[in-house]
Amino acid sequence: MTLDTAGGSSRPDRSFLFVLGSSRSDGNTEILARAAAAQLPADIPQRWVDLNRLALPDFQDGRHETTGWPADENEELLRQATLEATDVVIASPLYWYTLSAQTKRYLDYWSGWLNVPDSDFKRRMAGGTLWGVTAMADDDHAVADGLTTTLNHSAAYLRMRFGGVLTGTGSRPGRVRADEAAMRRAKTFFEGEPPLARFPYEEVGAGVQ
């Protein structure tokens, strides 16, 4: 596996990993994600990985096995890329009102990385930022609330910040470019410092454990 990289090569104070979870290349979600990424300063590194082009087996839950399974090269490269980024951007089309299968499999691998012996995955992810980008056929973007909840709760579990989800309308190829409101939001999507993600039952202002 290779990761497409733009920007500096040394680890800076901030770096982005864009995870593309569409079943096709150059889809509306990727167009929207790249429109947002184009606004980032040139000195902030960007890595892009297309899960559809990544030879990665389905996740196997080995938490209760006596011996774990060895991570292959692609999985290890993806894990390291995830850990090295300060900002992880999940770019998944809205499929059945949630994440695509490719994207869900990527998040399932997070479960495995949490349980690797002597793993520091949760500690290293804490304080980073999770973002989402999605395109959908519906003009009412409230239908993406399930996807947003999944990402928010994933960030909350890892004590990450959550930057929200950039949504756009687009079914036919390139259609999202006609969603003027979405393209405007893309220009400022990565601005500001997002708050720590919280579960609904956590009180506002409660201390982070």
C-alpha cells in the first residue's frame, strides 16, 4: 500500500489523514473532501488513502483468542498513518443512512488496534480530532444524523475532538459541485478548534477521565 502525501515530510504540530471510503474513485464525497482540503495551509501535511484500493481483509475480533493474528503490511501502514495524524478525516458516502462498508471496516480495525498487547492506541489518539465528510442523494442532510452519531461517539470513546460532518448533496457523478452551500462550507470547514466529543449522557463541562 502507498499513501498519497502532500506537504512537508517531518511530523509537524498538525497533519491530516484523509480516509476515502467510497466504492468508486473521484465520487462526490471525495470531491467535497478535496475542496475542504484545498483550504488547508500548504505547510500542513496531508495523507490520502483510498480504502477501496486497499487490500485489507475483513476485521477479525481476536480479543478472546489465546494468540492474536499477525498484522499484514497494509494494516500496519494504515495503523501507523492513523496514529501519526493529528486530524483524521473520514470521507464516506452516505450508504443506508450510515458509513460505507469500507469505512466501517476501517473503524472495526480500530477495535483490534485497541487490544493489541501493550497497545497505546487509545492514549495516542486522545486529543486528536476526528472529522467527517459525506455526500448523499437527499437534499435534507438530517438523514445523515446516524453517520454523524457514529463518528461523534467513536471520537468520544477515544477522548478525541470532533469537528462535525461536512455534508453535501450529490448522486450523479460530480453533482455535489452544484451544491453551492456545501462548497461554501468546505472553504471554512477545517477552521477553528473543535470541542472534545462527548456522549449524550456526559454533562457539559464535565472533566475528561
